[in-house]
Amino acid sequence: MTMNLLSPDSVPAAGTCYRFVVDSADQAATLIRERLGENARVLSVRSVKGSGWRRLVSSPKLEVIAQIDAPVAVANPAVEVTTSVPAPPAASSVRRVQPENFRSLPELLARSGFSENVLNRLQATPVWSELSSAPLHRSLVEVGRHLCSQVEARPARAPLGRAAFLGAPGAGRSTALCKWLAAEVFRRARMGHVVTAEFDRPNPPGPLPVFCEALGVPLAHFPASTQPSLPGGFVYFDLPGLSLRNPEENAGIAKFLHDEDITERVLVLNAAYEHAALRRAFAVGRDLGATHVIFTHLDETPQWGRLWDYLIESDLEPLFLSTGPSLTGDCEAEAAQAIARRTLPISD
């Protein structure tokens, strides 16, 4: 297969940007490391769908923009050549991008998934003029630090004790609860019990019963005790899926939360949802008094940048990001830092 790549003997000049269209993040990392060297920095990542009939039969690719940060001593100037390389599992391409096409900080942030709302908030801050006038790679570092500091500066809530897990069907609510239970038992050495409820609609238990049995955590069906059974213990509630089309159908859930005085309410959101559905699920959760949030399916989400909306624009405390199907792992506990690593460099 023939691709436009840098010659292995050439070294790109500092400040040069390159655009990679690849099939996976691992493939991008390999190409950047092998062709651009250790001084390369990823500026943005976004999903790219095929055109025409190809988008029906092929999966989306990733567009990665990388930049060379520092000059390296070279024997020959950087040139573009055509060379033959072993074919990867699927087609990939790399082409040089003129730096002037990516000099705008807002443009790079938008290509990383930042919404217009978040960009407007950034541009309204006193530090924006300083950020936008700095060298591009430095600006991206400082944007990441600024956003993380905003999220982490909020007063920390008390640890969860009696909390309901809420989410639309397909959000991964029961799996998220299992991950949280595993952290409670294994990392924090806490014990308690779980209560499931159905009300006027079914609530498939998924892996929860078997997992609770494996952990030694009692699982009860409502009506059951909704108070901790031992000092310092927890009680978590697995409730039916939320209705996004008709919020009135959530009246049974709202009544249960009120009657049982459950004030800690964890909203579980599928980050892979398209934007309108994600915003609708978020709004329904806020209407039900959500206090915390968990994002799931991050392994299926090509652009993490849009999650800044939910961390910056609300006071919901992020518990973790679910990055895989494992019931005892695949989690990022520091949500803001994890999103910054995927969308912005956060250190030099």
C-alpha cells in the first residue's frame, strides 16, 4: 500500500502540523511515534465518517492533528516523499497540513469537541486574552489547566451513603452501579445493601444480582428497608429507566425519591448518545434533582470534548467515567483530568 508519509531519515520542522486519518487511537499513536518522533504533540482528535455509500458499510475513522513542538538537529531538511509501508489492518493516511490552517485557538478547541457555549464561556474569562496570545501549544496547556481548576475548585460533597442511580434505558445504569459497588467494597472497605424497585415499569436487573452475591452485598426488592443496616454502611437504589420522551412517566420515580427522602441522586449518562439525546437525558436527570453524574461508554465516544459542557455548566459532581464493560475496573475517577488528557495537553 502507498501512503504519503515522512521519510524515516527526515525530521519535521518545529511548528509543522500534520493531519492523520486512521482507524484507531492505537494506530495514530504508532504513526506519530514512528514518523514524527518524541517531540510531537496531539492538538485535536475527531471522528470522520465516510462519504457516500462507504459510510453505510465502514466504521468512522479518526482525524488526528499533531504538531512538532521543538526543533531537532537534522542532516537533511524535512520533505514529503512517497514510500511503501506494510498495510495496517485497514487503510490509513497521513498528510501534511499547513500550520496557518490551525492557528486559531477557538478552531482547534471546536475540532476537539468543545461546544459553542463552552468556547463563549472561555472567551468571556479574564485570562482569555493571555491564553489566545500565547504560542498555540502553550495556550492548549493553559486551557486544560483552567478548565480542570474550575471543576476541581467546587466544594466537595460528602461521600455517598444513600443514593439512587438514575438513567435512561441503555445508559449502563446497572453496570455503573456495579463498578461503584466494587470500589466501595474493595477500595474503601465499606459494606451495605442494594434495593431494586420497579413501580409501574419493569426494571431488568442485568448483572446486579450475581455481582452483589459475589461481593457479599445483600440485594433486596422494594418494599424493603431503605435505611443502612449497619453503622457507616451504604444503601444504593437501582430504579427503572427514565423516560426521555414523556417526563410525566417519571412521576413514580420522583414520588419514591421524595417519600423515602433520598437526597443523593446519581445520574448515569451514555456519553456515546448523539448530542440532542444526551442533553435531553441530562435535563430529565436535573429535573429529578440529580446531585452526581457518571458518564458511560467512553470507549465508544470518539470526542470527549463535548463533556466539558456537563462539567462546567452544572454543579453535578462527577463520580467517574466508565471506559469499558468490566464490572470492577475500566474507570477514570478524576473526570476533568481524564477529559483534559483526551482533548488537551495539560502539562509541558
